[in-house]
Amino acid sequence: MIKTIIFDLGNVLINFKPAEFLMQFTDNIFEINDFVKKVPKSKIWFDLDRGKLTVKEAYEIFLKRYPEKGELLNLFFKENKWMEMLTPIQKNVDILRDLKINGYGLYILSSFIEEAFSYVQSIYEFLSLFDGGVISYQVGTIKPEKTIYRILLQQYNLNPEESLFIDDHKVILKPARQLGMKVIHYQPDTDLREELRKFSVKI
Ligand SMILES: [Mg+2]
């Protein structure tokens, strides 16, 4: 029986769509795709998730490495403009509230940057519905590295057999499954209520 539901944040509860976000600055799709590859999908960004760098430090590294992208980098990073793309996915936030009412233990397992997590915590009260969670920057490891899943299970004494993990990346679900958790691969057109009901979750 499922007692615990574990949520990813990015593109499950909170939008993270850098390409769409960049369209307000340029309509050059090649420029956008190149920027996404070199910035929010780069190793440096993963180091942000790991808490190894501050956003300011990463911004400086990117500027030095890609001077030709200076203008777009400034538009993206200045006053943390990029964090504006971190908007709630309301239909899933509603599900989260219903799961809370129905008595499920709710946890976060997310690769997220410290400054961005502080930002979303300060503006979205739904994050207080969680009973706990592990965010990558706190532990220096990111999904799909198995350690972060183990930390979550151990820290809250969760039984993987009674836990259901929701993430939008298949590769991230694999370690969860290997550790004995049930999983849902969430996509924008997924009916999450229906998927949860397949595991006999009351929703
Ligand atoms: Mg995600």
C-alpha cells in the first residue's frame, strides 16, 4: 500500500522551461538552443544544483567562457530574472493539496539551486505542505546518483515499497525503481490523478 508520495519539483510542480523563457529576448531558435545547451543544461549548472557554486559565481564563469553570449547572459541572470520562469503547475499543486488532506506523507526529491529554492519557498506556500525532502544543494549530490535517493529514504525512515516517486525524466526514475519504489513518469499531458489511482492512491 502506498503511504508516501515523493515529488520532483522541476516540470512536475514548478515550471522550468528555459527555451520558452528565452523567447522574450530573441526569436532566433538556434541561439536559444545553443544557450540552453551551454547554460541551464551544462555541467556548471549541475554544479549549481550540487551547491558547489553560487549563481553569481556561475554567471561570471559563463561570461568568461562565452563572451559572445554576454548580452543574453546578462538578460538571463541580471536580478535573477531567470527565476521568473519558476511558476507553479497549478493542476498538480491541487493534487498535492488533496493528497495532504487524504493523509499521505509528502516529500520532495529535487535537483534545485539554493538561491532558486529560497526564492520559490518565499513565494509559494504550497511547499509547506511537504513533510520533508532532500534538495541536491543540501547534500552535494544530484539525481540520478543513487546517494540522494538513499539519503531521502534514510533521513525520513521511508519504506521504499510504500513510496511512489513522480518525476518527468525516465533516467531519474531508474534508481528509484532499483531501490524498490513505485514510479510515475510525468509528462505535460499526463493525467496525474488517473496515474495515482493505478497505484490505488486515494485521490
Ligand atoms: Mg524535473
